[in-house]
Amino acid sequence: MKTDIPIILASQSPRRRELLSRIGIDPIIMPSTITEKINTDDPAEAVKLLSRQKAENVAAKLESCYLVIGADTVVAADGKILGKPKTHEEAAEMICRIEGKTHHVYTGVTLMMSDESVPPVTFADETAVHVYSMTADEIAAYASSDEPMDKAGAYAIQGAFSAYIKGIEGDYANVVGLPVGALYQALKAFISKAEKEV
């Protein structure tokens, strides 16, 4: 994707950075400093709200013209939003909620110009993930590893947990942390508008 507008990713996630690089974007990394608080039970609304807050937080610190991408991912199982586990015990509880069942992963994305020349765009993408049944030993072994600790829903689909993934419906990259197909299409339209304003 060619543009003269510098792009900032309001996240320090190496997974999101790698996904952006796959579609030809090498962003400046500037993580947001907001305290993430979810005040809705609707996972799609939650990720849209948090992605917007992250983008706004970073955009407010900039003095020249940048395109800021904010993103947030949550896992929802049985109607409950699962955040990132703080302990291995929490990780085990979350894995118990999703093993042998289908859960949903939502990623919200916000595109925002730091000079507010174009109205922000926010959307959410959803992927259904089907997980094989796991034994108590498998749950304990995975939950006690380092992999679940900074992941929404306590697992990484691209890591060791891939052994338990039965299948997905939707965008695989969305589960990793960024729906790059939907994002690329949104960026094309957004950048076209932004470049007309320059």
C-alpha cells in the first residue's frame, strides 16, 4: 500500500506489527497509555470502544499529520468476555471455558487522522473458533506455560494451542490480533479520503 502519510500503530503487539508487514505496511510503533476498561457486555462494542480510545490517546500526542491505527481483541465464551489472564490459575479457568466448545474472537479497529482532517472509521471483525476437547493434564500443561499470559482468552492460535484448534469460521488473522483483509480494504478508502485533504 503506497501512501506518503506516515502510519502509527497504537500497540506494541509484535503479532499486529507482523500482520501489517504482510500487507506492505511498516508502521511507527507508539503504544497507547490508556488503562483498558470494558464497560459493556457486548464484545463487538467493547473492542470498537477500546480501539477508538487507543487511537485517540496516541493521536492527541502528535503535532503533525499521522494516520493512527488503534486495535483491541477480546475472546467471548458463553456470552462472557475473557480478558488476558493475570495468573496461570486464571489461564486454566479460561481454557476450561473454551475447550470442547465454540467461542468467538472479536477485534475492533479504528483508523484516525491525528489532525482530524477525515472523520475516524471504527469497525469490528468476528471469527468463530472451534476447540477440541482437552484432558485435565493438557489444560494444566498449557496453562502453566508462558504462552497464555499476555493473550486474550489465554491462548495463542499461532502457538502451541494450535494442537487443539478444530477449525475456524472467519479470518484467521483476526484471531491473531488484526483482521488484515478488512483492515486493508478500510485503509484504501480512508487513505484516499485523507490524501484529498492534504
